[in-house]
Amino acid sequence: MRLAAISDVHGNLPALEAVLKDIKGKNIREKVFIGDSVGYGPDPNEVTLLLKSACKAHVAGNHDWAMLGLTDIAYFNPAARAAIMWTDGVLTEEARTILDGWPVAKTLKRENMLLVHSTPIAPEEWNYLFSPEEALPYFDHFKQKICLVGHSHIPFIAELLPSGRTMGYREGAELREDCRYIINVGSVGQPRDRDPRAAYALFDEGTVEIVRVAYDIRQTQERMTLAGLPKPLIERLAYGM
């Protein structure tokens, strides 16, 4: 299996373009998207259309659902809520229709993989998985070998051993035949693990790696400023938090 998994782009077009260029440079053709095309960033329409064309499978995130009126914006903090209201005002009907076509969960049979934005338990409730240590109870709620998640913007790899114990990895791991995995692929558009570089997961012949890609953060910040998006959302991009 050679595949790239990307998530949480949040309207950050320079970050997405840099990641797609990096994936192309590694000669990886198949890509999947784990949710949150919009929210926070200044280019929701361009990002949504690019994700539709670039990825073979997509699932929706909570910010995507907010654009469809399926998630109450009261759920979000004030800065996120302001960004959602701005995004709702500029989102085209074409982009909205694309978001409306993405499910909250999708199975890839050939890859033996489940895609969900939040967790495999009630994915539409938008709960968080922050670490491998939290992952153990979730393995009982999907049957595939691998479950890919996003949402927390913090990448990790949780490995379920045959003994029932879990092991945690942050940068990469061998995908062992007798183990199962929950993998948070991190965030392309707004990392929160104190590394401002865009993150994605790369699957290549029995291994998974969390790849980091530098991009022009200043360009995104300038476009956010011009759009009048909240200052805390602009500043945090430089710090990855």
C-alpha cells in the first residue's frame, strides 16, 4: 500500500499545495482526506475544490458540517465561531455541495482501513483522540486493521498488540501483520503539536510515517489579515499550537 492521508486543511491553501507537491515528489498517487476542509483559513473554496480533485476518498469534519448547518456553531470557541461565520459568508454553492457529499465515515476495503474525522465511536459527536494512551478502548469499535483520524491536529500512531496492550509512536512505525492501528494523521493547515510545519501520514510498503512539510506561513497569515479573521488564529500558525 502506497497512500497519503491528509486532514484538517482549514482553508490554508499554501499549506495544502506544499503537501500535495511533497506527496507528488514521493511518487504517491493515492490520497485520502480525513475532514475539515474549511474553517480558520482564508481560502475555503479553493481548498475544497482542490481536495475534491486530488483525493480518492473524503470524510467530513465538524467545520465542514458547520457549513451545512449540521453542527451548531455554539459548539465552537469564539475565534473558531467567528471564522465559521466568515467562511459561511464566502463559501460558494459549488464548494458547499462538495462538502455535503462527504460522509462522516468511510471504509476502504482494499486497504482494510476506516476513515473518520473524530473517533470510530459516534464520529458525528466530534470527540477527540489526543494520544496513543487514550486509544485502547476505541479498537473495539471498528473491525478494520487501520483507523485514520484527525480533529485534534496532533499526530500519533497507536498500535494494538496481540497481547491487548498498546504501543505509541509519534514519527513512524512498521505496520506489523498481527497488530492493528489508530493513526492521527495530524493537520495540514493548523498543526497544534508545537511544530508549525504541515503534517500528513505516508503509507509505503508496510510502514507509516508522519511527514512534516514547511510552507509559506506568512502568505497565509497575510491573507487571513486581509479577510479580517481573528488575530489569535493568525498568530498561532507560526507556533504550531
